[in-house]
Amino acid sequence: MKQLSLILCVIAFSSCAQKQTNYANDKFQNKTITMDTAKTNNYDTATFGAGCFWCVEAQFQLLQGVISVQSGYSGGTVKNPSYKEVCNGTTGHAEVCQVVYDTSILSYDELLAAFWQTHDPTQLNRQGNDIGTQYRSVIFYHNENQKKIAEKYKIELDKSGAWDKSIVTEISPIVNFYKAEDYHQNYFNENGDQPYCQFVVQPKVEKFKKVFKDKLVK
Ligand code: MHO
């Protein structure tokens, strides 16, 4: 990875005026956002797969403008899958994080910058030792605008040479989202001492904090 942080920041943050609103950490608890709340507050939803959802959730939770993050399963054929089924790699689902965000604070472009920072998008169907299609790099877009922005961003990022290899991130329409079991929600914050959290999630979180230091929840 060459200069990825810089490139991501330049692409994402150059034109976006930031409103000085900070959300407290309690905003990240599993909140159900009603359609009415969403409309009134300019909230939008985005869904990303980038390997183990514990890692992805812990990073998105740090960003100003993120209202909630839910870990779940998307893109497969099995209804209401369990974690165990998804781990078998036969459901077609990816581990994903569904992010509700305030568009007056955070743009979809900025979320994409964060998404591409959370993982290595050149690894096909794996992230490190987590191997299987459930760990694929994927953007599940919710509307045509998200699709357009994501496809354009992916091409630009590839061209920029931020990664030595090509980006393999899949860009597909969202067809389903099944919230994961409660014990997967807010996982890193509640299980920080667990070895996987210490050795895999924590370093990613630290790196993310450095790259997005001006954009973090205070
Ligand atoms: N290798 C990790 C992956 C966790 S993740 C939620 C584990 O088995 O704990 O897929």
C-alpha cells in the first residue's frame, strides 16, 4: 500500500464542508432508526463488507456523522442466517456493517474513503487469516447514486496506484440485510481483551484513528 491514507483523504475530504457536530459514543449502541427520524435528520444508509465485521464496525463507529453501525449478513440466499451458517461459507452472505449516517456531516464519498481504509481491498474472498466468501470486499449500494459514486471512486483509487494489486471490491445492489446476533454488536468495545480483538482489530483501529484524526468523534 503506497500513500493510501493521503490519497483517500485528498479524494474524500477536499470538497466537503464539515459541520462541527460531534456525537457521543452512546449513539453507537444498537439503535433502530425510524424512517421518519431518518428523513427529518437527513440520515442515509450504507452497507459494506470488508472482512470480519468486528473490525469494520469498530472503525466506522469512530467517525463523526455516523449515527449507528449494525453488524449483519448480506448478499446471500439463506433467510435469517446464523453466524455459524455464515462461517461455513455456504450461505452466500458476506459479513457486513450497515451504517446510518448524517449526510449533513459525512458524505458517501467520505464513507467510501473510510471503507477502503478499513481493509485490504486487493484480497479476494479473504482478509488475512479470515478466508471465505463471507469475508469478501463488497459495497452493497442502496440507490443508483451510491452505485455511481462507488464505481467512480473504485476506478480512481485503482488508477492512483494506492495498492500494488488491483482492487477486487464487488459493487452490488443491496438485496437483503439480516442483523447479526446481539453478541456481535458493538463487539470490539465490549470484548477488547479477547485475543482476536487485541491482535487483529486493535491495530486496524489505531491506524484508522491516525488516518482520520480530524474526523473522529470527540
Ligand atoms: N477468525 C475470527 C473471525 C471473527 S469474525 C466475526 C474468529 O473466528 O473469531 O468473522
